[in-house]
Amino acid sequence: MSETKSVTERLSAAMPRIVDTGTLAVLVAVYGVLVLAAAGRSVYQIIDHFSKAPVAISVSAASAVVYILATVALIVHRGVWYRIAWITVSIEFAGVIVIGCVTAFLPDALGPGSGNAFGDTATVWTVFGQGYFFVPLVLPLAGMWWLRAHRR
């Protein structure tokens, strides 16, 4: 007799597991929230405030793209996506540090009001993610830790 697999068994074998551990599920959930926050913020800023601070708002849009790629890469985390996860999480961390330093020490360098973490022209990374309770500062470190602990 030949063994037949159920549809569920075939689908789960064909698709990568979304979560291997509880830690990854939490990381993906938090990244998902930041995707919504960064994308929503940047779309609103591009529509309503782009002329006020184009550099800061471009950084805001770039952070949204980084969060989207990082989230997808962490979900798949196999093959080339593992490398993409490392790259995007590293870019995210560098962005938080660089934009955080610039906005903390030179508040108007990216445009008027860009150093105010709660202002119209702030980014997710302004003052190290202060407007988001510093989650953008801690999250890439957690992502790097998880990626290092789960090498493929």
C-alpha cells in the first residue's frame, strides 16, 4: 500500500514554518507592529509634510522598507533570506544609532523639528526610537541575537 499524505501535511512540508520558537513569534509580531507604524507614518508624512523636511521623511520611508524586508526575512529565515535578515537587521541597528545620534545632538539637521520624537517630521529612529519607547533600539539587537542563535 502506498502512503498518502493529507493536504495539511503536504502544505506544511512545502511551506517554511513561520515560527520555530516562541522568541521568533514575538520578534515577528513586534516587527509587524513596527512595519505598520513606520509605513503608516511615512505615507502620512509624504502626503502631508514632505516639503517641511524631505530628508527626515525619506529616512522615515526607508525605515519602513527596512522593517518590511526584515520581517519577511525573519519569517522565512532560510537560504538567502537568512542573509537578508542579517543585512536588514544590521542596517536597522546602524540607522537607529546614526539617526538617533544626529537627532539627539543636532535636532534640526534632518529638517525643522526632526529632533522632536513626537513631532510631525520625526522618524521611527528619531532620538533612538524615543517616540516608540526605544523599541527600535532594542529590537535589532534581539533580532541579531536570535539569528546568531539559530544559524542555518
